[in-house]
Amino acid sequence: MQLTLWSYEGPPHIGAMRIATAMHGVHYVLHAPQGDTYADLLFTMIERRDRRPPVTYTTFQARDLGGDTAALFRTAVRDAYDRFRPEAMIVGASCTAELIQDDPGGLAAGLGLPIPVIPVELPAYQRKENWGAAETFYQLVRAATACLAPPDRAAQPFCVNILGPTALGFRHRDDVRDIAALLARLGIAVNVIAPLGASFADLARLPAAHANLVLYPETAGTAAAYLARRFGQKTIATVPIGLGATRDFVAEIAGLAQVTPPPGLAGESRLGWYSRSVDSTYLTGKRVFIFGDATHAIALARVATAEIGFSLVGLGTYSREFAAPVRAAAQSHGIEALISDDYLAVEAAIAAAQPELVLGTQMERHIAKRLGVPCAVISAPAHVQDFPARHAPFAGFEGANVLFDTLIHPLMMGLEEHLLGMFRDDFEFNDTAAPSHLGPHATTPPEPASPANAPAGATAGALADTLASAPVWRDDASALIWRDDAEAELRKIPFFVRGKARRNTEIFARERGLNPITIETIYDAKAHFSA
């Protein structure tokens, strides 16, 4: 493990919490010390759920380590059953309690509770949150279906399971609603949605479906592979995020179900119209850097390049278990994937790529803010503002509309901010000017300094001396020095071409050994590359 200020994923028992909290009638008893009890903070504060997460802690303290911590765990399990009466119970240990080696599964089994008790062994020092969620869901599915025989589906109407949505998942609630509605329009029944909203008894109905729609492979891939092996179910691996992917998904599942999609289904998204419009040429070629979980990073790379016309300059994920598909996606775009869970390495990669838009997690939002680049959050981990009360899916045709807004608005609003900055010193738009509707009562802006009213001793020579002694700004990534006045001049260039202007200027300066970079260097570089 690595101590860090930020972390893309928590330890694996957080993933187990996400599964238990997503379901009904499942309770999680976690052997954990006092201080590891943050489930309420995660789910009621960040996701703003209307009920507390079904998690009970042993909350042992330092003084308990010299006694019988196993007895504390047995008491916590028995009390949780008596109080909540769940259909099934998950038991496990946090990363700290794992060191005690009290064997939560064996201790709980010895109590002889009249419900299934599923132990989840989550190696906190080798694995992380998404793996913990996938393993917990798999163990629950396996426990619920282990004694079942493969059903005869030949005479049954075609139906599917939707697998993968969890509590604290990025737009999972909204995605499920839209995909279920899309399947209904295709005439395809949904058998079970799990784990989100499912009970333990519902998991026993999973084998009845003809196919499993794996909406989020990070959390449902392991369980879907088990169901395919054990019950011969098909796996629909196309994730319907983006207009093109949703069309592919509709074609795949309609072919499997042998149904004909209704005409005009894809026309419900306005993304396709915008991509063909004249306005979209403003976005063509904009440099974008994408980082997040594998599912959203791969999907957004396709949307950004194929559906909006951005140029992809960076693609990566913190999900090491899904490094291979992300590398393949990056290779198809002619770039090298970034596989890292170190946010400092991600920040360095973004700074080096000099994108004009960043699509990432809440960490990339902070990174982009420091770098002065527009950003949109497209993946967990996310903050409270990325769990909107309104309906805002990323999947399906309505999700394509949300993506359209999510990707385009940061650039459009950035252009507006740039224009406001350009005219900041204008007599009508400066900070001291009153609104125009106040008419003659508007305050008069201060008169700009001129030779007639300049302070005594303010000569052109003195001004030149001041500029010559101005502090400089150093770009560690390039080892070039930018004077403050040159940086100020660069900021006058619209943000959507500022990165290109910086790159060209630095190339020009390196080739000619010019250091530091001055205003003259900027204009000489502009003249050189315009010739």
C-alpha cells in the first residue's frame, strides 16, 4: 500500500460495502477498528442516499487487542442478525483488522445463524475497491445459485439480466433506468437488475435469463463469467455509452433476441445532429486527455473522437485489472495508454500532453484547475456534485445527450470567460463600470495613465528597466523560462489555441537556443509558423 493525499480507489472492503448497500436484505458485518467506520459518510453524504448503509462494525480499540477480539466479532454478528433480520449476511475484515487474522468467516459460521452467511476474503494489501466489489458480488451470486440446475429456457420468452450497477457508482442509478426503458421499447424483458435494487432471493433467479448485460465490467465481469460457465448464459459485453456504442448495443441484443428495433430509435439523441452541424467545426481537432475507470475511459475515447471530432492526446485508467483493453483502445488511436493509480503521475502526463480539455475523475478536475484547462468529470471517484438529483444518465440515447452537454459546455463556457477576460479593460466592461441599464448614473472608469498624468520619474527608460528586471516563470516540464510579461501575453490568446501557441513557441525557442522566452519570441514564433 502507498500513503497518499488522494486515492482513486479505496481498499476492497469499500467495494463490498457498495454491493451490500446497493441490495435489499443483505447486511455486512465488518471486523474493523474504531476509525474505519466511514460507511455513513460515503453513502449518505456523498451519494445522498435516503437510508443508512447496512454495515455493522466491531469497532475494536487498541486496548481490545490484548483480549479476545474474536468474541467481539461474534457478538457483533449475533447482534446484527437480531436487530436487522437480513436475508443474507456478508462477513469480512477491513485492511487493519486483516492483520489480526481472526477468521470472520469461520467465527460467523460457528454461530449457526438460520440465514446464508457469505465470507468475503479481500486482500487489502494486494487489491482495491472495484476488485472487492466484483469479488463480493460474485460470492453472493455463487452462494445464491450453487444448488440450482441449469434451467430450460427454450420455451421461455427472451429476457436478460442487467449486471453491475452498485451504490456509489457513477450515474449507475440513471443508466439503469434508461437502459431498462430502452430494452422495454425493444420488447425485451428484464429478468433481474443486480446488485442495485436486488435482494438475495433475486440472485437465485439470475439463471432464468437468456443473457447477461454487463453494464460495468469492473463490478460484474467476474459474476457474468461464472454464470456463463455454470448456466450457459450469453454475455452482452457492448457497453451502451455514447451514440455509436448504443447503436451497436441495440443491434447486438436485437439480433440475439431476434427482434426488429423500432424505426427512428437512434434519432432521439441530438448528438448525431450536432456532429453534422456547422457549429461542431469549432470543436474539431481540440486536444482531449481522458482518464478514469476502464469502462468510461474507453467509451469516452470513442465518443470524443468519433462522435465529436476531438483529437485524443491521452488515455488512461487507474484500474490495473483492465489495463489490456485500455492499452488496446489507446493503440487504436495511435497513443500509449497511461496505467497508474498515482495522481501525481497523471498530473505530469496531463501537463506534458497540454490538452485543451480534460475528461476524468474528481482528481483530474483539481489537476485541470491548477493547469488552467477546462475539465468534465466522467468517471468515479466523484464528489457530491456528480451525483445530481436530476436524471442524468451516461448510457443509452438520452445518455448521449448528457455526454453532448458534458463534453461541449466546458469549452463553450471557457470561450465566454476568455472573451470576458479580453475585454476586461474596455471602458464598457471593466470592473468599475456600472450595468448599462443604469444609464447616466453609471460610474466613470478611472482615466488611464498617460505621459501627462504619469507619476514623477516614470520614463520610458524606467519602464524598460522594470520589464527587464521582471520575475520569470519556470516551466519545469520543458526547462524553459517564461518571463512574466510573456506569460501575460500568452494568456491573451484564446484558451482553445493557447496550448498550440505555447508548444510552437517552445519549439521555436529550443531550435534557436532562446531562453528566456519573451514577448518578441512569441511573435517571432507566430511569424515563423505562419509563413
